[in-house]
Amino acid sequence: MKLNKRGMVALVLAGAMVLSSCGGQKAASSSAGGKYTAGTYTGEGQGYGGTVTVTITTDDSSILEVTATGDQETPTVGGAALDELASQVLDAQSAEIDGVSGATGTSNGVRAAAQAAIDAAMGVAASGTGEKAVVPDGTYTGKAPSFGVMGEMELSVTFADNKIT
């Protein structure tokens, strides 16, 4: 099949879309499974009194368990809020939680720590670290509109050992 200039540009754009949509995250259409790599992951954030740690356990599609600790948090305020904050993360299946009134510093620390743990479960490098994201093994597929009779183009990229194979 011979591609004209438009077809080649469309093919290159479709490829770019696939690679940018992967961006270190598992695409929903990945043949490798869900959005997480099953396991236990830990993240840290700055709470009111010091470091807050959130540990999540996931299967390939959901967060199964969340624990939050902060030994330097005020025991009657931030320390008392840790279980509630962990429960919010579990219920929301996300780090986007309401927090606990009166424990704003601890709530913000739990949000940051939970996001770091979730990013690790998704194979995404923490932002600002300069580290290269780890792409879980699998095949990622993207689609883009095409010119002419093709209607839509599809491109698949397969990763193994964090490399395109």
C-alpha cells in the first residue's frame, strides 16, 4: 500500500498519540490487564508534624487496602485522623479525598502520599524527580482519525522490560 503525504502525516500523528497516551501509564486497552500492577506500594508526604506514609495494596483494577501512618503527627488531631483519611482513599479509589476538618496538614500529607503510592502502582514515576517512568509490559493500542477511505487508523506498541519491542 502506498501512502501519500497526508496518510504519512496521519500515521505519524497516530503513533505520537499512542506513545503520549502511554506516558508511563497502562492504557485501558492494554492486553496486559488493568490500570495497576497488583502489589503493595508505599508513598510519603509532608504532614503537619512530619512525614506521613500511605501504603496501598492493589489488584490489577482496584485499590484493595489502604493504611496511613504518621508517627510525628499530633496524636489527638492528625494522628486520630489517619484511619479516616485511609478510609477515604479506599472509598474514593483515588488520592482525591475531602480530608478531615482540623487536620489540614495531615490531610494534605495523606493526599500526596496516597498519590505517590497510586502512581507507583500504575508504573508512573513521581513528578519532578527526573526519573524515567516504568512502562509495564504489554501491548498498548491507540486510534486516531484518518484522511480518506481509512476513516480511522490504529497503532499498537508492545513494551517488554521498559523498551519498545
